Amino acid sequence: MSPAHQNRRINFLAIKSDVEVTREKNLARNRAWGAQINAVLGNGSTWVGTAEPQKKRRSRTSSGTSGTKRKRLSSPRRTAAKRARTNNGSTSSNSDSDERSSTSDSNDDSSDDDAPADKQEPRVTRSNARVTRSNAESGSNEAAPDTSVVNVDVTMEPAADDVQQDVPKGKGKAVDKAQRGKEKRLAASKDVLDKEENPAKWADDARLQLVAPELGEQWGEVLKKWYEREEDRGFVVKPRPGVTTDHCTFKASVKKPQKAAPRPECIGEWARWYRSAAFKHNIREAAVFGAALAAWWYDVNPSWRRREGGVLAKEPGDYSVLDVPGPNGFLAVLIGLRWWAAETKGKPSAEWERMVGDIEWCLQQL
């Protein structure tokens, strides 16, 4: 070693930390112990001692700070040695298996040639060995099953009783309920009502809900005129084609900024219930409902009839705005009057009687 190298080594040792010095001392001591153990054993084995720990390498970024740890890469020499061991092992195993297979084939061929055809024993497979071993344990003399495979194309057709419809599980009742609702809506639709053999069905059902002998003769006369008028028009449920005076429903015509009185909400609910007799209205106070019904009837009448104080003049004139055939016409007013009278327990008020008389006058004018 040159003097320069010696000086450099001395300087390097001088700046070592105490931890590194202690580590080198421990490594030297371990190597000495290993030499003593190898001398005592004397069987050719060696003890290499504790390897010197390697320092962790850290990558540094461009700014000089330490970054994340890098994965240790294997050296080319170590990779080549590992690949050589793998190749040697696979080659030896392949050669051994080839030798065993060739030996077994030769033995099988020789045994097959030497033995007679009727005395040749079947080849033992793993499945047969398992069956034989299980039979031996259980004490039975059953033969091993035939492992030969026969390819047969058989088309299995399900029986008629096994065929099931693709119905969602747990949804059968819901599907039936939806179907019944759809049929009910279709039966009550206007298109079906027009094509029914009995077009007067909707009027007959409504008349059964309106008839009330306790309400007096005037109420009966109003129902009679209403039914005769619908009969003359063929019990249509919508405006007749080619008749310009027919309207779809009552429409209020008031001047702004006034607002027309709306139709009572329960009448609309009854119409959405297909005008069924099973409908239960939510009228709580007869006076409030009667006032709302009278205000709506006042606004749907011709403007020339309206007088101050909610009075309608009984004068000849143009009543075409009230010419609404079908269930959306006078039936909506009549069912409201029937409910109003029912809430008064068969004793209608003077306002109720006045409105009934006005409806009778309008039917006569039409």
C-alpha cells in the first residue's frame, strides 16, 4: 500500500463514528469465534460469521433532499446463478421423468405381450384405486366403476307439468293488481263508453246516486229533464262531432282582475274515482261547501245573467255556454247538490232550493 493510500486510510478511520467502530469490533470478534468453532469441528464445514450490515440507500431528488426508498436490484452475477440453478433443476427433472416413463412403457409392453389376451389385467387408475381402497375398508366386494366415457347426444325435453312461466318471484300479486287496475281504467275510459252496447250505463249509474225522494218533487223534475236531455243526445261522453255548440266542460268567464271561483275539489276527486257510488267525500261543513258550489255555478253561467249579490237573471237568451253533454256537464252540479242536501240531513236550505230552480230553468232553455 502506497503512503498516500495509508494516509487516506488513516484519515478515513479518524472520521468514523463511534457506532461504526463498535460495529467493526463486533464483526472481528464474531469472525474469531467462527474460526475457533471451525477448528473444533474439523469436518470441513465452515462458519462465515455475521455478515456486515449494509447501509440503506436512499435516492436523492434534484433538490438534494432524501426521497422514497428504492427497491434493491439483484446483481447480474446473482441473477445468472439463479437462472442456471433453475435450468439445471428442470433439465434433471425432465430427464428423470422421461427415464421413468420409458421404463414403465417398456415394462407394460413386455407384460402385455407375455400374458394371454383373456388374462390381461386392467390398468389401475387413481379413481379405481380409491374405490378399491374404500371397498376394502368397508368390507364390500363391489367392482371399480367403468371410467370409460361414452359421448351420446340426448336431447331432454321438459315435461308439460315441469314448465313454469317466468313470473318474478314475490311479484305475482302486484302484477295481478296492476292488471286489474289497468282493466278497470280501460273499462271506464271514454273510448269504451262510446263503443259499449249500453251507452246509457254511466247515466243510469249516476241517476241511482242522485235519486232522493225526500228532497221533493222539484228535485225529481230536475233529474227527469237532465236524463231526457242526455238521452236526446245519445248519452255521449264528449262533444258531438260537427256540433259547434257542444263544450267539453263548464268554463268560467270573468273579467280581470277578478278570479273565477274554482270547482269544489271533491267533485274532481269523484270524477277520478270513475264517478263511483263507493266514493266518500270529505265535506265537513254543509254551508261552506254550498257557498263554494253556488259561487262556481254563478261564474260558469253567461255573463249577461249575472247580477250583483250572486243573483242570476231568468231571462231568455244565449245559453250555449251551458250546452255540455256527458258526465262533465250538469251531472257535476247535480252531484254537488245531492251531497249538499245529504249534509243537511234531508232539510235543504233556501239557497239550495233557489239553485235547484235555476238549474231547472237552464235545462228548459237548452
